[in-house]
Amino acid sequence: MNKQIPYIIKVAVVIAALLILNDASYAQTVTDPLLADSVDQSVFPQITAQPVDQTVPIGSSVTLSVQANNADGYQWLRNGLSLDGQTSSSLSIANAGINDVGLYSCSVFNGAESVPTRAANVCVYTAGSSDVVTKSSVGAAGLKVVQAAVPGGGGSITVYGTPLLSNGSSGGCPGKYAGYVIYSKPASQGWGWTPTGTVHTVTDTNRTDTKVQYVGYYGDTGCNQTTVSIHNPTYSPVYQFVIFFTNNVPTNAYPMVLLSGFNP
């Protein structure tokens, strides 16, 4: 029995070698057409700098830009819809308002070929004690947003963000949701809002069926229905916020009021 082992091994080696040779011969004679027709990447633009998120006070200017090699045309889009006349490498909004809130991307062209950029999130906010009753706010959000200064420092801040459709579920809070809107700042603008004073409360004053979540720079989080409070002293230096919709996700800019204890 032991004398047959080397012979069996030799046979196995020969069979393996024949299979390899056969595969090599097959590879030389049969070509996958999908692999044979390699795509010439030189016909596509190469994006070297993407547009970045921005969160600015209402009335401020916003400039979005893209840098690309091998590009001869541009088309900017807001929420997936083309913007008339916005066909350069930069997009400027001189007086950003509620109607300008959205996700901005750019299709970069080289002839008939195009490459999309990332979608930059543009949010606007108001701060102080005043009534925000404008044609744009009532028309876009369908709501009258009233601000009022409250004790605890920071006054009031109303932030307008873009709701996104996204079915999901996470624990007891937010639980099941049909969409959400994120209120954040890019790193260049401080990442989030700075708590001040002794009271830090985040409230959705428009609906009572939403869940509100805060996310700290160092990872601390909290969630509650309609209103959520951050413990004092706060763990993180800055915070971002999310409103989750259990149903009826808005299609326009949605305002959230940071009632107390945050700087713009």
C-alpha cells in the first residue's frame, strides 16, 4: 500500500499540469468580449476637487466649485435637477435663502462623456429673537417659524436642512423611520454647533411625531421624541443634529429650532 502512494501523487501532479495547460490553451483561444474591449479612461474627465458642504446664515453668499482635468463642460444640479445657466466650474449664490437649501452636484463633461461629483449639502440658518415670516419660508416649508430667546445662553437658532428618503430602523429611538434630515457643518466651519450656558435643548417645533437626535464630536449621542436635551457640562465641544420622520417625509427645506444654549 505504501509503495502506491508515490505513484498516486505522480498521477495527481500530471493531471493538475494537464488541467493548467488546458486552461492556458483555452484562455488563448477563447476571449471574453467584455474583457477584450477595455474602456479608454482618457475620454472621461478626472475630478481632482469635489464641492464641499456649507452651512451659512440666511442672506450670506455660497460658492460651490469643482476642479477637474480633461473637462470641457459643466452642469450644476440641485436635488438632481439641472439649474438653468449654471454651466461653469463654480456655482455662486449671492443671497442664500430657504429656497436654496438642497444637495448640489455637478456633472463634469468631456464631449458626450460625463462624471458626477459628490452631492454637497447646503444648509442655511437664522439666529436671534425674531419672527421668520417671509414668502420663501412660508412657500418652501409651509410653516411660520417663530424664534424666541430663552434663558441659558445662546438664544435661538433655526436651521433649514434637506430631508432625505431612507427607510430604516435603529433601536427604540429613533426606531423605524421613513426619512431624516441632518443639520451639520463641514469641518472648515467647525463641524457643528457650540454649546454655551447651562441649558442645551434641541426641539422640533413643527411636528410632534418626529425623533430628535444629537451627535457629539466625541461620539456622545442622545435621542428623544420632539425634544432632546444635552447634559451639562457637555461631553463634546460641538454637536450635530438629526430629525427622523416616522412618516410623511417633507420634500422641501425643513426648519429645526435649537431653542437654547448654542452659538451660531
